[in-house]
Amino acid sequence: MISPSLTEPNRLGVYTGRTTNWPVVASTCVGAVLLVLMGKDSNGSWGDLLFVVPMSLVAVGTIVSVLTATSLRVTGGPNGFTIHWGLVGWPRSTYHLDDIDHAEVIDVPGWRVSYGFWWTPRRTTCTVRSGPAVRLRLHSGRLVTVTAPDPSAAVEALHAASNGRTQ
């Protein structure tokens, strides 16, 4: 979604979109339920502390994963590019326009998807699915790749904001 129109003079648009990987959400929940059921059938008692603690950790880990690592909301415009993770928008990363050297649309093949967050000294990858994504090259040389529903609109909003700033 872009609002307002980028074609109006002296107006800058803001892009915002959410990407959710529903197959990963479903398979994570099913896997957690199966782990709990298998643990219960292996002589574990719901009153036994050595059984309850690991099963509670499985449940908490599943909930945290689903709430934070299966969905991305991205915003691009005059304030730069912001990534909000999960349903609650945390964690969050912001890249200001002054830090962005170049923005482009790339295609992320299935074998390059991190299905969440991946960080190295030269790269940050925030992908929850394959297909088109936004790639930012920062002035520091770092590459940031982010899944977005309409990456070309996000890049257009960043370019318009960047050009509007220099005029």
C-alpha cells in the first residue's frame, strides 16, 4: 500500500506491507503438539517436574517463534526503511535514508531463504518466503535483504523520498 500518490508534486508516499509464512506457522504448531503428545506417552507424568519443564520450554519456544519469526511488516518512505517482526512488531530494525546507498528489487530463491532472521558481519537477511524482496545496500557496505509483499513499491517509495530530500 502506498499513500499518498507518488505522482503528486511535493508529496512523498509511504509503503507498508506484511508478509506471513502461514505454512511455517502451521507446521511449527503441529510439530509442537506432536512433541508434547510424544513426551506424554513416554512415561512422563504431568505432575513430574522433569517432564513439565521441558514440555513448557517447547510450548514457550513455539509461541515465541510463531509470534516473532514468521511474519514481517515493512515500511519504506521519508523515514527510511523499518522492519517489524511478528504480530507484536518486536524486534524492530530501522535503516534511515542517510544510511541507504542503494535500494533494489531482487528475487530470493527458495534455497536462500532464511525463514527468519540471519545476521553475518556483511549481511542481514530477514526473509520468511522465497520470491521478490527488497535489497538495501548501506553506505557501510552491509547488504540487507527483506521479504516484502510489493518490493517494487517499497523501493519506489524509498527512491522518491531520497530524491525529495535532495531537492
